[in-house]
Amino acid sequence: MTSIGAVILAGGDSTRFGKNKLLVKLKGVPILLRVISAIPQPRIIVAGKYAVDIIAQFPDEIVIYNPNWTLGMSTSLKLGLRYFQDKDGVLVALGDMPLLTREIVEKIVSSYTNNCVAVVPTYKGKWGNPVILSRALFSEVEKLQGDVGAKNILRRKMENICFVETGEEVLIDVDTEADLVEVSRRLP
């Protein structure tokens, strides 16, 4: 039986959005809560600029503050993997993808085997999120710097990636007010 932890990356400063987009409500529910609801336990949230607000809004969640959030996403990713260093793999989710559902995430998690160096959801051939990174990749992720995720590492490991076709939800995030309008239109 493989053990997987989950990390929700919420350390950005929402530059394009202009304010903390993760706490903006879509049909009455904060964007980040929609993501949290789709991600299984055990999970943590790695927060940066808006850590105090996220902790206050979600007191029952484990929130880790990334003091180096200004150095980019790689710093939050590394903190999350260190937290779950004893797990076989880590599901890495982005906090601004409110269309994710528990069913999609379960499909990704159930696709993970010991033969997978990673699980990447796709929609019509396009890579999406959340992804699962196996422990075999943790040391390579530790070398990342800047505002990058693990995609470049994964591109070098293509033969060992398990892909799972999902819905378009794995491609859709909220970066701007226009994105917010589009995502809101798609919600039931």
C-alpha cells in the first residue's frame, strides 16, 4: 500500500489578480476552500504573503508559512515535500484551481503505483494539475530554484510518468478577474 501526502501551494502574492485571490468567493465559497474540499488528508497548505489570512480562514488546516515565498514556487514545493518526506509520494495541488473535484483527485491518486515516478493528469494531451511526485524525485526537486515547479524534471522522466486523462478542470486556474468570471460561469 502506497502512502501519499498532499500539498496545496498557496504561497504566491496574486500579482495579476491584485489581491488575495484564494479567499475570493465563488458562489459563496472561497477559492481555496473549493480546492481543500477536493484534496484528501493528510494534507498541508504552504502559504506565503497571505499566510495570516489563510490561517485565520482555515483554523482546522495545517498551514506552513514559507518565509521565502518571494523567491518563487519552488520554495513552497520544497517545504511541502520535506513535510511529507516519509511518504511514497506527494500530491501537489495549486490553491487557485477551484474547479477540481474530489472525483478527479481520486482518479489521479488511484492511478499512482510504485512504477510511476509521477502521475500527471491530462486533458486532450495537455498536462494539468494536481500531480503526484514520487519520493524518487524529491532530491531533484530540492535543487529547484525560482518560480518553477517540477515540470522540467518530469519532462526528463517521460518514460516513467503515468498519465491519466481527466476533465478540463485540471487545466483551469484563476489568475485574473476575467478568469474568475469564466470559472464562476462553469460552476453548477
